[in-house]
Amino acid sequence: MPSLPTLPWTDWSPTRASIHPLLKMMEHVRLHVSPPRNHWWHITLYPVPEGFTTGPIPSGAAGNLPFSITLHIPASCFIVTDFRGDATRVPIETGMAFGHIWERLLRALPTEGATVGASDDRAVFEKGPDVSGEVAWDADHADAFRHIMGWVAGVLETFSGRSYAKTSPVHLFPHHMDMALTRFSGRRLKELSEPEGAGVEYEHEIISFGFWMGDDNVPDPSFYGYAWPSPEGAEGGALSPEAARWDTSGPRPMALLSWEDVRLSGDPRQAALDFLESTFQALATGPGWDMDALAVPPISTW
């Protein structure tokens, strides 16, 4: 089994600055073309072995048949695939302006597929996301990012299958470049007498888990978990493994486990799963989630 790569923030931040605008281009297409989904799930991307994909986007005049966009990191290109299976490559090379890449991606979209919704302004769509600058990525760092996020997605998929709760897909939010998975208790905030101003994405009681690759404020790539609303005393909940901790510097307590602590543990997969499960137990028990009813029994008992 190949070893898991390390990718410190200080090493990979220039490459992140190149990958982020490319993901935002894919998000921009999904935002303007994909049918709206609850919780903004129509703008997210999905991990695949090559990198990330929009998945099928059902839109357009050709019988609502789909197309997709994949960021193929090893091949340094976008691949646009139409419903016939025909694929068009859009190269991504060091020194290319992001504006130029967007123009080429826009031209590669199938004319019968990339039909902007009636409520959208075509000019806004064609202008593209607000990106500037040039590609300047390190191929090894970009591939380490792909490797880490693909591995993390597998862990989150395993954890996802352990609960009967309404659960989001395992997906990437391009804005923060975090891989996320959210569980819902089924209760709405008005039932919980929460103050107004929570935002559309927080109209439901949730526990969200994920992984992000670090930023200037939290430079360590880390698994995370938090609840909304945050139960009183959440930061006192027991976490596993021992290296996991609570961060109380933000608006709500957040459980954290650094990538290095996972990577260097004796069993990285089990360490990550233990963190996710202990975070769920710490955040769900107090508010009264029905833990027994939500737990999926071992497959041997099916």
C-alpha cells in the first residue's frame, strides 16, 4: 500500500492558489447550469481517481441529457464529456492565464448541453468566476493533493454508511476547498427555538464532518467536525484518538485532528474513523439524537 503523502501549508499554498481558480470554474458552471438542490448541493464537486468532477449536469435542449467536467490532475487538463461520450480536453499549463483557460473551457462545453437557466444572465455566466493570475503549480504538490483528498473521501464514504440519518454526499465545496459530509437529525431550527439569522444552510439541526487542506489561519491540514446548533458543553466531549482536540476560537466548538497525526499513526484509516465517530458521539448525545435508531448494524447481521 503506498504511503500517505505529507503536504504542509507552507509548501503547497502556491499550488493551492492555482487549483482553487480551476475548481471555481467548475463550480461556476454548476451554479448557473445545474438544477438547484437543497443546501447548495448543486454547486459541489465530487472526488474521482483523476481529481474532481462535476458529475453529470442534466441541462440543455438535447432531451435534458447530461455532460460533465473533470479536472484531471495527472494529465493537467479539464476533460469535458458530452452525452455521446465524446471528450474534449482543455490543457492547463504553467504560465497560462486563468481567464484564457476559462474561455477555452467555455468553448468546450456542448452547445446543446450548457444552457443557462432562465433566471440567469447569459453574460454573467460567460464572464466566468472572479479569478485572475496565471497557473503556477507544482505537479508533485498537485498530485499529493489529489492523493490525500481521494483517500479522505474513502474514509468519509465508510463513515457515511454507518448511519441511517439523512446524509449529504461526500463532496467538495470549491470555495473553501474542503471535503464535507453532513448528517441531519431531522429537526428544523424553528422547532429548537434558535435565533434568527442562521442562514438557509443552517435551517436544520446538523453535524458536519470534513477535511480541509489548511489556510493562513489554520495551517495544518485537518479533519474537522462541528454541530449546528452547538450543544452546550460540546468542547468537553471525549475525542479519539488522543491527538484530537477541540478548537474554541471560532463561533462554535470544532473538533480537529491534524493530517500529520493521522498519517503517522499506526493505522491511519482507523484513526480517522475513530475521530469521526467520537466527534459524532460527543455532539449528538446531548441534543438527543436517537443514536440506537440511527446506527446501521454490521453487514453480517443483514
